[in-house]
Amino acid sequence: MAQFTLYNKHNAPPSNDITRVDCEHVPLCSANDVQLRFLVPDDLTEVRQLCQEWFPIDYPLSWYEDITSSTRFFALAAVYNLAIIGLIVAEIKPYRNVNKEDKGILPDSMGRTADVGYILSLGVHRSHRRNGIGSLLLDALMNHLTTVERHSVKAIFLHTLTTNQPAIFFYEKRRFTLHSFLPYYYNIRGKGKDGFTYVNYINGGHPPWTLLDHIKHYASKVRHTSTLCAWMGSRVQQVVRWFYHKLLMRFNFIE
């Protein structure tokens, strides 16, 4: 796997040319040329422009201000030649605070104390897609959420348009599973669009049990009980045989 350096934008190495090279004219020869760093307030204009190009949703200015300045968000950028070519934005929140449509992600018993990670955005510049940038950004988030300190995070979830086949293929390849269908979840240019919820369970998290899960559980209990009963029966038979043998020997001795 390629190695990356986390660095701050203000500590980036100086460039020999004060003009930033346009990403569309720079081939990505190696993923090792990419660095990862967290967003800073100075990224607001660039990030806003990129998101407007990448996503059909029109985010308010306050959203960009939050993700580039608030520690509430895990907002990580992939940088190549000083230009942002990809980013992931996520947040950790208590499961009890998720929206109504996402309440079925975890069992109620687990959800009382669990946290979840929610991916708000994940995008890569068109000219640098299929180079593993999206996977590296997602890996960084997964590594962040699967540490001992964040063991309370039991799932990572996201929403995507039902028509966004590249995103669906990407997440399914990364072991995200379809959780629910959300009719008219998105409002894009005044039109309702359907969405999907995808979930990846981590740190021992799991979905609520279905009827089939309960049947399998009780069937395993029955098999375990049957095995236990068979073992106890064999032990009883051994005791009876031992007692009978001892009793028979005693009678033979008396005779």
C-alpha cells in the first residue's frame, strides 16, 4: 500500500512556480505523489468549487465553513501538486441522534450507548478517478474509527442516489451493504430523487436481528441442548452400567 504524509497546508513544501498547475493537465503517475491533510479555513473557496463540480447537491456556505474549520468533522483532503484532488467529510455522532430514517441501523439494545460514523461527502477529481484515491481516503477514515479509543463506533453509513452506480459499486466493493431504500430523499433542482442507505459494521457492530436470525439462533440452541442431553444420557448409562457391575460382583461374592 502506498504511504502518505499528513501535513498542514501552511507547512507544505515551497513550489518553484507560483501558479498552481491545473489538475486536468497533470497525469497521476503514482499514488505516492499524493499527500493527505486535514482541511483548513483557507481551503473554503477551493473546496466549494470542487463540490459544486462533483455533486448535484447545492450545499450552503455555512456547510463549507463548518467542514473547513470545525473539529466536529473528519475532513480530509488528498493533495497533488498543491491542488486538492479528493476529499472525504464525515462525523461521529451518538446513534440516538441519527435521523428517523436511519434508526434501524443498529439494534435498540446496542444503540443506546453506541456511536456511528456518517460519511457526508466523498469525491475525487474526474481526471484522477480510478487511481485508488477514494479508497485511500476511505481507508484513512476506517483506520480513524477502528482504534481502541473509538470502539463505541459500531457502524459507518452514508446516503447515495439510487442512480449513482459508480458510488454504489465502490461502496459495495468496500463491504458496505444496502440497508434501506429512501424514496424522494433528495431534492435536486426542485425534483425529488430516490436514495439508498449503505452501512459498514465495525468494532463488533451488527444490524438488528431479522426473523430468520432468531430462527437460526433458537435452532442452534436446540442443537446445543440436544448435544448436551445426548452427553448427559451417555454419562447416565455409564453410571448405571458401573453400578450394575458393582452390584453383580457383590452378589457373586456373597454366593
